[in-house]
Amino acid sequence: VTQQFEMQELVSYWLPTATAPVKVDADGRRVLEHPEFRALSVRQPVREGFKYTVVSQVPNVRAEDLVGPARAGDYSSPELQLYLDTSNLDGAVRALADSVVEGRDTPFEKALAIQDYLRNPQLFRYNLNVPSLAQGGNQLRRFLLDVREGYCEQFAIAMAMMAREAGIPARVALGFTTGTPVEDYQQVTTHDAHAWPEL
């Protein structure tokens, strides 16, 4: 998929892009790729009128690729080890993750169990007016066990860390949602900034 972008008002180091960029043409500016976040950035902020083109590889994932006994998950490759690290995970969060996936056999079933748990409206509430997880203390434990409300950042980090505890490589991606259709283009603003888990 090839997409063309033009900045109108956003002043940012981060560039909106579609999934999995494989080629970027940014009018000669050096674009930095951040594979760990699936994001693009530049060294100097871009301003109104800046244009760039991104070619992205859109994944073709089928249900049969995710389910069934053959999908037990071999995650022993060195490049996946970073995404399995739970060395700093709180014991109570470990116990919670283990209880949520108990009785599930495949990585897909475990991921669905964690997702269903975090989406349960009896347990959690989406709320944009909560402190960031980066504000000190064990905020992941606080979110999962005490406050139980937050926004994309809290939910994405919780899903990724619970998945890691379940033995599924996971990370948090940062970017933008698709925005709002306006005539023949999509308008993406800072209100479309988003974080999501990738397992």
C-alpha cells in the first residue's frame, strides 16, 4: 500500500504512517525508523506543508494461521527474547496474568483470554483523564489491581506484559489511528494518537 502524507498544522517529530513501512520518501529528509514502536520520526520537527510518501506491507493474517494445535508457538529465536522479558514484572501482576490464561493451551487462546479480561466492562473502564503509567511507582499494578481505569497506554501495556507472562512475545506500538475522512483524504490529528499491543 502506498500512501501520501502532507502536514497541515501538526508540528511533530513523529510521522503518521500505515502499518509496517518498508520504504519512505521524505523529500530528502532522513527518516528514522523505530521498529520497536512500528513508528517513523525525524530529527527536526516537521511543519506545515511537509510531504512524504510511505510504502507499507499490509499483513495478510488468516484465522487458520492463529488457531489449532499446530500453533503452539516456538518463540526461541533470539530476536523475540526482548519481547518476552518479564524480569521487572510485579508478583501480583504475574499471578493475575497466570490466572487469566489458566486452562488455555495455545498462544491465541491465551491472547483472547487476556483481551476479554481487559475488555470486561464490569472490571475496567476506559477513561482519558488518568495519570500516565510513566508517573512513578508501580503503575501497571495500580491500573490492573486498584484503579482499573485508563486509556490506550494503560490497556496496551497491560495486555503486552500479561501476554509476556503467558509466554507470548509482545510489545507496545505507538502511532495514529486512521483519522476522519474529509473529501478524498483522511485527516489525522494529534487526537488520533494511539498506543496498542502487538503480540
